[in-house]
Amino acid sequence: MRRPARPAALAGALTLATALVTTLAACAPGDADPTGSGDAQLVGVAMPTTTSPRWIADGENVKAQLEDLGHEVDLQFAEDDVPTQIEQIQQMIDAGADALVVGSIDGSALKDVLADAAAQDIPIIAYDRLIRDSGDIAYYATFDNARVGVQQATSLLQGLGVVDGTGEPTGEVGPFAVELIAGSADDNNATVFYEGAMSVLQPWIDEGVLVVTSGETDFATIATQQWNGETAAQRLGAILDEHYADTRLDAVLAPADIISVPVLALLAERGYGTAAQPWPVVTGQDADVAAVKAVAAGEMTSTIYKDTRQLAEVAVSMVDALLNGREPETNDVTSYDNGVMVVPSYLLASQVVTKENYQQVLVESGYYTQEDLA
């Protein structure tokens, strides 16, 4: 069987990308204004939800770093309710916010309230999720989300033994039964993750090495509203009922830990995770504690580590620069077109976490303690 060509992005995804992290020293908030910025300025920080541990960490990190620079902070979580987030942002504007940091729920629903902010010369930083259909976004702080998708798909192929640790084909031809899950359609990142992953998986699907037994591969079909893990598990359960009564599921492309963990629970209910029926390959993202524990236990193949401390540092640096009349540092001014403008961005690198490296990557770095993962 002819082997699919190795995507050019694959090689880069297999090497830990540290170059972007190294450049953070150049844009660290503390370096930008070591004497402080004078009178305290109010920064509104709007985050989507507390249902995911990573968003709690994001909000707390941004708040703490802004306060360390002497800024006042109004941190609000909207619990995945768009009208609530709009109301919270409007309250921040009315309270005299000097800048806004927005992790959006629906990337296309904030146009009007952000136009109000811009009319009052309040700069807006889009945080991790691209805000669409608005010409009022000053900058975007995020990770290289296409690479995240590539990393997830590569990890899936490695877990199946289709490619080795360097990404080279092993000669394994399968076929392997795979099912696909995507994130929320109203989150621009979900589409980017999906496209990155499919750039790696599609050649293997075309060759028949991977078989999506349900036939459900297009983004609209596999998307999961509001990243709801129970919704994703219910959909997978229906697929198992219809297509896997007498056959094994070999892998699940899951886009985030908030989905992966409920999927694992469903698979356990269906008899997976035993000597007779080993766990399928399951991917994830965010390195949530529950997911890392599952990775350490060999239940989940991998998660993607995105250091929220560094992302907060980038966003805070952007805010502090703008409030002090400086131009924030960016490293991508072409990739993120929100439908109205190309938003100047700073992209951070992510890292694949597995059973073999989670101690080094997460514990030795200080992101978690050993007790956190006990």
C-alpha cells in the first residue's frame, strides 16, 4: 500500500517548540515598565467559564500579573452564557475600564459591545479565542492553534503505531477504526484545531489506514456546542450503539480535556480499559488535572500542555504596553483574519504530554505539584 505523504507541518509538531517561549523575555510586562505606570488603571478581564479548570487558571493568572503591575482588575466569568458576557463587558466599559482582555464565548457575538468600547478609545485584547467580525480588536494573544491540531493528530497516529516517535511511517496499514470529535462551532479555535488535525489525518483516511466507521468527518457534524463533554459523550455513545456492536473502536480524536474525560467515562461503561478490551487512543488538550491523571494511568494517550502563565504574560504585556503608549510585540501579522481585519497576534508554542514525559513537563516545571496529581 502506498504510504501517505508526510505533511510538512508534521515535522515541526514533533519537535518541542521553544523558540517562541524564549522570546517572552522581550515582552515580559515587568521588563516593559519596571517603575510602574503611575496611577492605577482599570482593566476589565472577561473570561468564558469556570466549568473548565484552564479558564479559571487563565483568569487568575491575568488578574495577578496585572495587579503586580499596579493595575486594578475587574475579572468576570460568564459561565458560557453570551448575554451575560455582553452585559459584563458593558459594565466594565461603564465603570471606566482603560483596557479590556476578552476570552470570548461566541467569537462573533461581541461586535456591538466592543464597538462601544472602541468608541471610547478602550483597547481590546482578544485572549486565546479570536473575536470575529469586529474591526475593533487591537491585538490577539493565543497559542499556535493549527499546530495544536497537528500535535493531537500526530499523537493519535503514534498511539496506533502508524508513525513512530519522529513522525515517520512504520509500515502499519491497519485498518484502524477512528471517530472524530470537534469543539464548539462558535469558537474560532475549534475550526483551527480541526483543520490542523485533518491536515495530518486525511491522507491516512484516504489510504484506508484509518477508517471513520460512522462516516462523520465534516466539522459541522462533529462539532460540540459549548465544548460540552456530556454532549460529545452522548454522540459517541450513539455511534458505538450503531456501528460498534461487534467491532472495536481504536481511537478517538478529542479536541480538549473537558471532552476527553467524559469520553473516557463512556468508554469505561462500554467495557474498554480492560485486559480483554484495552483503551482506545484518546487525545486531549489543556492538561487539566483529571486528564493528566488519566494520561499517567495509561487511560488517555495524550493531552496538549498550553502554559496559561505564559499566555497571561503575553496578554498582560500587550495591555501594559498600550496603556503606556508603546506598541506591543507580535510574531504573526498574517494568519488571523477575523472577517474584518487581520488581527496582529502573538502565538505561543504548545507541547504534547504523555505518560512518559508528564512528570518532566508539568511537575518539574512547577505547573503542578506531585500532590496535585496524586
